[in-house]
Amino acid sequence: MKTRKKFSWRKKTSVSLTLCIGLMMSAVFTGCGERTVESQEVIELHEPKDGEEAIANTEPVAYRNLYDANVYDAVVHPYVEEYYYESKQIFDSFGALTGETVEKGDVLVYADNSAISKRIQSMEEKLRTLTENYEEFRTEAEEYIAAQQSDLEGIQEIFENMEGYEPPETIMGSNGQEIVNPDHTSWWKEYVKWEGQYNNKELSMETRKEALRQKTELYTLDYEYYTRQLQKLRSQEQEGVLRTGISGQVVAIGDYVSGDSIRAGASVAAVADMGRKYIKCAYLSKLDRQNAKEIYAVVNGKRYELTLEENDDKSHSTFVFADESGETSVGDVASVVLVKNIREHVLTVPQSSVHSSGLQQYVYVMEDGNIANRQVKTGMRDGSSIEILSGLEEGELVLASQSIQAADFETVVLEKGIFEVDFKESGSLYFPCKSSVNNKVEKGQVRFQSFGPDMNASVKIGDVIATIRVEGDKVALARKETELKRAKERLADLLALDQEENEKEIQQRQENIAALEEEIALINQDYNTTEILAESEGILYAKASYYIEDKVNTGSRLAVIADTETVYLYLDNYKKYLHYGDRVSLIYTTVKGEKWGAEGKVVTLGDAMGGGLSRQSVLVELPEVMLENMNMVTTTSSGKNSPVTINATATLQAMSDVILVPLRAVEEEGGRTFVHVVKEDGTVLRISFLAGGMNQDYYWAIDGLTEGMEIICWE
């Protein structure tokens, strides 16, 4: 029949144990285990007792297995990818929060790209202006060239007509001599006039064509340059969007407020694929692993062989294991056993039976009812038993410490059962989404005056967070106002001319005046600012350390507001009781002052994750009903607000189907654990066993003990 036991898990990072498994049930182990003596140390041999008293303190030489092993606390861990930016970024917001399911390609984090966005807008405006100016020039040039070409064609037609009736250059005069033909002279003058016009128009047209060619070439170069710059900026904008490379659950995010700087390479989010499972424990050095006889894990009473997963994590060792049947789940408690040495089926005696004198080792052995001194050669020892390489044979009786009679003590039969952890802690609320309240006054010198609400107070959009005083530059403002006045006067003069050719200049001056008016309005607005207002609602999470009349730079943070729509419970997990997926019972006070209970789920991996997002604490996801009814803040007797605390309890299954060993039956010496097993014939055998953990009541056994064994309890 299975026994269900509760215990508080005791974690041990690396407990050095040696295990002696009794293979021969006829062997009787007694004594506390005498200290090993170096060969050069001389120890005086004790005079053994005679008769029945001597026989009562003997133990037979027996075959046993000897183990030397280390045990490491471990956990079934999912495959995790941590994400980071390759260049420095300014944090804006999270795309996914802890505990949420994401698909490959989903956004995890958004960087603040407002500066890049402004540069993109500026670059797009440059491209737009460049193109508009070019198109305007091109259209005008092409129209001009077309008009000139039309005129040239008309002149060419005139040439053809004139050439068709060109008068002779000379004619016969009245005296019979050739003279210049006045008609030809008139014709020629007309022809030259048109030829000049033709050449002028042709030159003007070619000049304009060349100007258009140069303009087109310059425009093409500028357009290509600005386009490349725009593409780079858009790429940088996309770099600010951090996406997951796998599908799974978000198991960690960094603690950032909008406006925080994110350094290159800093982990900001982690996603786990729960379908890919590993076993993770404290870091095992390469030397230990190389010298180990074997490394295996125990999960829920079942043994799994391990293969190291090579990575750069120097705080944890991660192992691949086979679980085709799916018997393990992420978050299951495990123990990794590193076997340093093993001696199977070797002759052993209690270490207390072996004595040394000089370089020789001796035991006292019973021979025909008499006590004899016999030299032996020994090998491996485990703190309770020692290997005999020569000098003794199985079944011979050697003198040991005084024997223990089972009838003098209470005994218990070992059973398999379920180990559970009793967890009880108080936790605080954690708000992952927070917004920054900054000084947005750009003109003038800002001086801090006072804060509005107290810490942890509820705030709404538009609430006054801080009051300020702005020292304006009145001289600079007066210059701007004078500049505006003169610009308006010049515009009035230009409008009075009422000439069509001034249209573009008028438009330009009007635009300049509008820009000046806007700038002056903004300056006056900043100079008249006396309050910094909340732009989001929630709880006042933090305030900057400003004193009255302190200088506040533009963009400086004054306060942080936590968004109460998304809340987790923060629990310290220094004992490492809680693991991913564990269910925790929560007691909280409703807004009506009533005590209610709810259940939350652990959604982070704690310090087992390693890396930049490793935490000793864990976050518990809270149910919707709790968020709807829970007080976020309590008011103390002094009238101050403080974050609410919540009591969390859990009975957690740490290991199932394992041997339960009552704590009062165990002797612990130097990190080794021993029990006294009662054999069927009533004799008592002291053996060591490999312990996975303990609490105030029980150990659980990894190896060395079997179900049904009867052991002695000391109290």
C-alpha cells in the first residue's frame, strides 16, 4: 500500500555521499565508522574482549556494492531562447507578457523609434520636396523645349519658303552692267534675321536641354542617396521590433519602463518550447564529468540516463534525456547523480573493524572460538564499510563496534509514496507594464516645486503628478516677436504690389510667418506651464528624488505609473520550492474588505533558467476574478499607501513513487546518510543510502534502500 507523505524540500547544491548497498542479507553492520588512518600513523591495537561478549560484537565478512557519488538538485526544464538587441535601443513597450503563448515571428518587444521616425519623416519630406522641385523644373523645361522646338520648326518652314523664291544676287543695270539686286539684299536681310532667331532659339533650347540633363543627373544621384538613407532608417526602425524565433510560452521579460536604455546584448525576453524537455542542475565541471563512472537522473522515482547538452552556460549543466512515454513535465523536481566510483560485489567489513600499525592493517577475526590478529589489505571505503582485497573470506566473523539489538528499538517498514513540499510565503504585486512621466517642457529652465499624489496612490489621466516653475528667456521671446512683426510688414508690402510674379514669394513668406507664430505659441505655452500631468492611469509606482527649485532637464523622468490591468504575484523562491507550472493557493482581500481565495500558476523558471533573466524569485499569474475584485493598495494607520501583500500556500509534489525514510531513523555523518536495517533473523545491518532530500520528518531515497526493508527508529 502506497503512503502519501508531506515534507518541506531541503535543497543541497552538491552533497557528497557514498553509498553502500547490502547485497548479502546475512551481513550485520554496526558501529559509527572509525576514522581512516594514514599508513605512517601508528595506532595502538586494542585488546579484544573474550567469550560471548566478543562474539556479540562481531560481524560477518560480506559481499557488497560500494558507491562514491554526488547528488545535485535538478528540474525538468524546457528549451529556452533569450532575445536581445544587437545595438543599443530605447525601450517603449512589450509585445507579449510573461505566461502568454506566442507564435514564431510574434513581437516580444518594441523599442522607442520616435527619434528614428522623425528622421524618417524628415527624409521622406526631403525626398518629396526634391521630387516636387525636380518635377516642376522638368515640366517647365520640357514645355520650354517643346515651345522652342515648335518655333524652330516654324522658322525652318519659313526658310524653306524663302529659299523657294530667293531672288538673284545681281541684275543687269540700265547701263548693261551687273549690279547688286536690291530685292536679294532685302531678301537676305530677312533671311539673316530669321537665321539669327533660329540660332538663338536653338541655342536656348540646347542650353535648357543641358540644364535638364544636369538637373536630372543631380536629382537621380540625390534621390538614390536619400532613398538609401531612408532604407537604412527603416531597417533601424525594424530592428527596434524584437520578434520570437520559436513558438511557445513567454517565461521571462526584463524590468523596463518606457524610455529606459537597453544595452546591446542584454536579454529582454525569453520564450520556452515546452515540448522540448531537458534536465538542468548546478554546473558540473568538465573534470568531474570526465572522471565520473556514470551520470543519471531520478524523476518521480524513475531513472533516466543523461547526455550533456553543450552550451556556454557556466552556472548550470543541461542534459538531454529520453522520455518517449511523456511521463515527465516541465517543472518536475529531479535529482542528478554523479557516480565517481563504484565497486560491485566486493568483500567488505565495517570500517571500525580495521586497525593500522605502521604500514600494516589488521582486523580481529574469530578462529575456532578464539580471537586472532590478521593482516589485511583494503581498498575503497564509503564511510561505513571498507573493501577487503585480501586476508579475509566471506562469512568470517570480525570484531566490530558493539552490536545493536532490534528488540531494543522501534522499527518501521519502508514504503514507497509521494513526497510533497509545503510552501508558505507572503508575496507582493508586480506590475510589468509601467509608463514614465517626463518633463516635456523644451523652452526655458524648469525648476521643480512639488509632487502631487503620494506613493502607491491611484492616478488617472490628467492628474497633476508634479508642479514646476519655468524661467523663460524673455529677450529671446521678444526677438522672435519682433521677427514675426517685420515678416508680416514685408508680406503686406509684397501683397500691395499685386504682381503675379510675386505669388511664390508671397506663399513662402506666409509659410515662414505661420512657422514663427507656431514657434512663439509653443514658447509661451512652455513658459506658462506649471504642472506635469499623468498621461496614463494606474498606481504611482516611483518618484524621482527632486527637491524644491531643483533643475529638471527636458525629457527627465519625474515619476513612474504602473498599469494595474496586468498584475502578477512576486514570490521569493530562495528555497527553490516552486517550479514552472506549480499551482499556488492565494488568500487576498476584496475591494469590499472580504477575504477570498483563488489559485495562481507559476509562469517563470526562476534561477534554473540561467542567463540575464535568471531570478531567485518567481512570478505567479493571477486569475481574472482576482484582478477584478482585489485591492491593489492598502492604507496604513498613518494614512500612507502601501502595496497589498498576499499570502500564498501550496502543497507541491516534489517526487513520487520513491522510498520514504523517517528522519528519526537516519544517521548523518559528513554528508553521508545511514540507516540500520533489521534482517529476517533479527540481526541489524548498518548501511548507507543515497538521499535525494529531506524535511523535518522524512528523507527520500535515490538508491541503497528497497521497499519492505525494516529499519530502526532511534526515537
